[in-house]
Amino acid sequence: MKHTINFESFINEASKFSSNGFTFTIMGSQDSKGSYISFIPDSKTLDSYTKEESARWIDSVFNNMDFFRDCMEWDKSHHAAGIVFRLNSSYLADSLLKEFKS
């Protein structure tokens, strides 16, 4: 499944993200393990897709973005609402360096 979403369009609409039948409210947060992003599905997405299907789709979006590729990992056991992806800050730092060099 190929997505043509860039970083700017991903964050362009405040905290809402909608594509291919999925709609989420996106919230960043932090806990004792580090930073994470919660993807809270709207009722239609929640009724149409399992948590696993939604997480796989979100992961595919991240993997299509050069900047975020391999920087996010689904935290299946997180207690927050929605689907939580952890930020790997080491990988993000590497991505930033690559962006600055190109």
C-alpha cells in the first residue's frame, strides 16, 4: 500500500488526520518511557477497522515518509486512548541529520 503523504500535509490540519477511510485525532505526549503520539480514531474508523488494522495502516504512512521512516514503533500495551506510537529519538536524530545534509 503506497501513500503519497509528506510531512507538511501530515501535520497541516491541526490535530486531525484523515486518509483512505481512516480518521484520527493526533495528540503528542510524554511519559516515563519517552515521547509518543496517540492516534485516536473517530467512531467510523473505530467501527470499520480493528486496532491492529489501524496500527498497520498508520505504520505504513510513517514508513512512506522519509523523515519518519523507522522512527515510530507501535506500543501495543500502552494505556492511553487510541493507538500509541513511540518515538525513537535516536532514529529521529539520524533522520534530521540526513535532512540537513540533503
